[in-house]
Amino acid sequence: MSNSYYDPKDLKKFGDITDFQKELGEKFFEYYTSVFEDGALTQREKALIALAVAHTEQCPYCIDAYTQDTLKRGVTKEEMMEAVHVGAAIKSGAALVHSTMMMNKVKKLDG
Amino acid sequence: MTKLNLKSLKRRKSLLAQAENQLDFLSNGIFKKGELPTFKDKINANGFYPLKPKTLEILQINLGYMCNQVCSHCHVDAGPDRKEIMTKETMQYCLDVIEKSGAHTLDLTGGAPEMNPHFRWFVEEAFNVGIEDIIVRSNLTIIKANKKYADLPEFFKKHRVHVVSSLPHWTKGKTDKQRGEGVFSASIEALKDLNKIGYGMPESDLKLDLVYNPSGAFMPTDQASLEKDFKKALIEDFDIHFHNLLAITNLPISRFLDYLIASDNYEDYMHTLVEAYNPTAAENVMCRNTLSVSWDGWLYDCDFNQMLCMKVDSDRNHIKDFDVEALQKREIKIHQHCYGCTAGAGSSCGGTTT
């Protein structure tokens, strides 16, 4: 076993998840592949969304994969960072909007 | 005006300016240790070794290594300080070969091929001896570099030349980073000039294709998808049109090899290429239907082998001794850089190969 929870080499083993559960793994990859095909959104737009979500999920494998993928698609570093800020804004907004619960409670208990 | 950021490896007296040092590097390390299979072992496993030519279709002629640009990834190590240039005498040998070789396409490259003083004469004579299609790999900025080149679009049009030009990105930042400051703006102006006389316009038979190569240590993505993005951006931002986008993988030689080593990306990049090996791309490699001629008339299986000084494996290895039948019997010379042409969707001077 590695001394670290994350190993960059494991990204290449992603496809091996079918080893322990073939049917569900294959269904997942079929779905995953379809999601990233051109549709109402282009593959480029989908890759940028994936990059932003990779950050909000804080998944090192996904950040590695979608940084490379967006680079290959000609996405500029400014576009990448703006996408990450969109994710970060939603993350912080999601935390802050919950403060309305805190405020409601404060007002009720100590208003 | 474009500003040059770099000097050629040769001018810098870099060890990698010598082909044998590049080949040594590619032979050792991860390949010597057995961490990755050599290209020979890899294609042998698919029954493609020895790699043999198919019918000769394209003669790619390098008119010289002189260029008005010094691009960071140039596999030719071209630049203004490179003085190697094809003479009219060697061009005449090429014309004799064009007449009898059976090749239907002449692919003129450099450096900036237009900087050869005999360029226009050669194009005219090549059509006179019966070549069907002439491709000129124009860097675009040459059209804007000096008044004497300003009428090149008209010259191309007059002779129905197929123009193929590098434009690694639709933004200034990424293009200038790779090709030099000012290159993007000059390229856009040159593209407008070409569009104005019909090049690259929808339905026009004046062919204008663009070449994309990645700005760093990664492979290109799907060519069709990139073409869509290029067209959308260039039309929206500049009202510029072109026909096809050719996506080319950077091969690990010359300045790109230098960059890979300096940025500590060499091993990962080679792993990426080897893992993306595609047998169909191996079957369709361009060296099987193309011959490359250097500025001094030597024959090579491709432009990359030319830069690595790997002459064709034949005693008829100079343009003045050209013998198409003898050359068809040769074995194509290969080395680890060939992984660049067999990775993913494949890569050639005409874009993807699968």
C-alpha cells in the first residue's frame, strides 16, 4: 500500500473499477461517455463545467484530468480560472445563504 | 512587427542542436531501462515492422531553414539565423523527379519557404512539369514581413496554391507565447488578405487550411471539435474564414524536446504518447506515402527524420539519384519520436490519420 491516500498513477486505473462490479461499472462509463458528447452544450463547455465541479468536489484526479482536457481543447488559463471562480462562488454562496437559518434562529431566540 | 523571443538551438550552441545527441537522448533513459517499449518493439507487436512504403503520393520539399519567426516548438529549429537554403540547381533535380515520380502533390515547407529567392520560379515550374496540387506551408506573417512578400496572396491565387498555415490558437496570448510577440496580429492581417481574394471562403476552391499544435506538453484533442471552436472564434472575433483545421501532435525532437526536458515533462509526455499508441494510426503514418527532400537534396522518410539526419535506407538517397522503384523497396527508418505520429487519432502534416 502507498503511504498516501492519493496517487496520480491511480487516475489511469479509473477504468479498472469494472473489475469488482462489471455491469454497474460499464453502465457508469457508458453514461459518463454520453454525458461528455456534443449536445446542447459543446464538449468544450462541458469540459469547463467539469473543471469547475472538480474543484468544488476537491477531487485531485478530476482536477488533473480536466485541466489536461481543457488545455487540449484550447481553453485559456483565464477561462479556466473564471470557471473555478464560478464553482467557488457557488460554494461560498451556498455556505453564506445558510446564514439566513442562523439569522432566523438568532432573531427567534434573542430578537 | 513580430518580435523574436528566441534564438535557434544551433545559434545557442545547444547540445540538442546536434541530431545525434537527440537520438542518444531518445534511445536512453526510460527506453533503455525498459520502462517504455521502443517504437520498433511496439510496432513489431502489431506486425508493422519493418515499416514499408506504399505508393508515393507526396513529395515534401524543404526549401530552407531560414524563417522570419523563431517558434518555441519548431521541429526544424528554423529562424533568421539559419542560412541553409535550397539552390536552383537542387530545385531543378526536384523538378525532374516531380515529372517522373508519380507523386501528385508537392508540399513546400521550410523555414519560411517563400524566403527562398527561387520560390516563385519553382512553384511555376512545378506546375509546368505537371504536378496536380502544390501545398505551401506559409507561416502567414511572412506576407506582412516585408513589402516584397505583400503580393504573395495574389501569387498563390494565380497558381491555385493550397495554403496551409500554422495558427496554434484563436487568442493573441496563446499564439504569441508559442510563435513570438506580434505573430497573432500579423497572422490575422494576413488571413484577412487571403480571405479578401477568396482563400478559405465557404464554397471557394482556393484552399486555406490552418494547423493547430498544442502549446505545451499535451496532445491535441479531437480535430473536428477543435475546428468547430476555431471557426466560431475566428468568425465572431475577426470575420475570418478557413476550410479545415489540421491537428498535429508535437514530436519530441529539436526545440520541443528541449522544452520537454527543461520543463521536466519529457518522461510524462513519452508515457502519454506510448499509452495513446493506436495501431490504426501506425498503419496510416505519412512516411508510407511521402518522401521528404532536404534543402541540400538528401532524401528522408519524413521531415522529422530529416531533422534527425536519418536519411532513407537506400543507396539512392539523394534527389539527383532518385529511383522510385529502388526507394519503394526501402525500410522506413523509425525511432522513438515516431510515437508522436501514432498516438491517439494519429498525426501527420495533413492532420489526424484515423
